[in-house]
Amino acid sequence: MERKTYYISLAEGSISQVSTATPWDYQIQANDEEITQLREIFDQNYSSDWQGFWRAHIPFVQYHYDRENDAYDNGLQHAFKMIYELGDDETKAHIKNQGLMDDLME
């Protein structure tokens, strides 16, 4: 499959082929199937974020015992791993320098 250039905003969960559409964090080269997988990760993380929001209103559940936040964190790790694998040299260097792959490379 043909790879195309995409621009990723992790905070917004957006994927665009237009670099000026939204402020973007990472540039990747991906095919349609890989973009679909990344979109599914973003969608799942959006859902986990909302579940965590509602859970936050229950004060007796501590953060480190919270499955919703664990699901969100796992989703971010999967997104970073995929972005790293598909990213250009600058994207890979940024993710590596920030230590975002340390847990995933063990």
C-alpha cells in the first residue's frame, strides 16, 4: 500500500494530511490501514478520558487504583509506539529524547 504523509496532534487526537489544518506535533508516513489503527487508538483514548473524568468525581477511588486512567495511559503508550514506528527522523528523535519510548523498549 502507498504511504502518505500525515500530521498528528496528540493532544487533539487529530490526523491530517494538511500541515496547516491544525497545530501538529508529529509527522509520519503511513498507509490507510495504519491510519485506521491509529484513529482507533485515538478514539479509544477519547472514551477512556471521558470515563476517567466521570471517575474523578468519586473521591474515594485513588488514582493508582483507577482502571480508567490505566486504560488512558496504555492508549497513549500505544499511540506513541505507533507514531514512533511511522515517524520521520525528527519525530523519532523527539520521542526518544523525551524518554517517551523508555517503557516501551524494555
